[in-house]
Amino acid sequence: LILGIFIGSTFGLKKSNGSISLDGDDQYSKIDQILKYVHDEYVDTIQTKELVDKTIISLLSNLDPHSSYITAEELIASNEPLQGNFEGIGVEFNIVDDTIRVISAIAGGPSEAVGVQAGDKIIKVDGKVVAGIKITNKQVMENLKGKGGTKVKVSMMRRGKRGLLDFSITRGTIPIYSIDVSYMLNSKTGYIKISRFGATTYDEYMQAFEKLQTQGMQQLIVEVRGNGGGFLNTAVDIYPNTSVSTISS
């Protein structure tokens, strides 16, 4: 009881005329104190989880453009293209300067079929502006994903082109393959192009690697240009298994 009184008097919140003052030198505890005070004293009901998420996002926005926070739900959605099949327009994207930027159009997907390219910036979806509105990954998914066979109109800005480019894209089931091509360049040199590092990339790579070895491969070119990234551990797992002389480009 005595310890509790001491902690409360030293680090607790002091309320006066509807305002609060923070005591103590622990900078980290201030956020907890304020969130607890808002939760206990705010006039209306608040969604604590949503408030905490917004607090973290605001905090990280003051660091640098590369520090960001996404919720567990958004993480699951953003990792979905690396896990297996999904229904949508078939693009990998990132949000840069509050604008959706296409990292790559998935090979064999609806977006690639209509001519969407890496670097395109999505400005409108079905006539609604989606740039400069502080859009989230979750909102992007809600706009672009959908049942196979449904259509979505996407307006994009492309470097070197005037005005917006309009694409009518029919959503479909997107097969996720990591190895675009693998073949022998000559009697000794194999070639493998890896487009992403997903959940199945390692198995795909080893199948391609072993097939090339049976064809007499002694050296290998691994092509990763245009690779949109993915799971770091997958990339790490692949590296030791390039047991022939390897040139990466």
C-alpha cells in the first residue's frame, strides 16, 4: 500500500481545472499515462486499439519516410500475395508520398495483361481519387481486391506520359510464382529469374536449380532485377544453395 501511494504521488497524473500535469522523468510512461487518462476520463467511449495505432503512426511519421507502422490485419493482407493464390488485379504496390505506386505487375495477372507497368502511380479507382488522401494499405486492398470476374477502372500516372492512363481491369485469381524463367544459356551456364521472395520461392528455386544441374550447369546467373522483395528468410535460405559459381545481376 505504501509503495502504491509513493508511485502514484511520484508518477501519477495531476488534474486541475480539467487539465493534467505529468510528474516524473520517465519519458516512456507519459504515453501510457495519457492514454489511460483519456480512456478513464474522456466524455465519450473511445476505441482504445484504434487510438493506440494512430498514436504509433503519428509518432513514427516524425522520424523518416522509411519508418512506418502497419496493424496486424494490414500485415496479413500485405503478405497475402507472398503466400499463395488470391483474387484481385495482380499488382504488388507500395505507398510512397501518399500515392500508391506499382512495384510490379504480377506475371500472368490481369494488370500485366492490360499493360500496367512497374513505377505506375495509381491516382483514381473507379473515378474516385486515391492519391493525396492519406490512404492506408487496408484501403488499397479494399479498392483493388475483389471477386474474380468483376471489373475495376484504374487511372494511373506514368513517367513520360501526359495525363492519366485509364485501364479497365477484370479481377481474377492470381497465381503466385516466384521463378519467372529458368533455362540453360549455353552448355555450361544456367539462368534463373526470381521475381519475389515468397513462401514457395525456395521450393521453386531448388526445383529449377536441380533441373539445370541435370542439364550440365556449371555456373549460374541469378536475375533479381525488378524483384519486389518479400520474406528476408527466404532470400537467406536460397543463398547457400547456389553451390555453383554464381553471378548475381
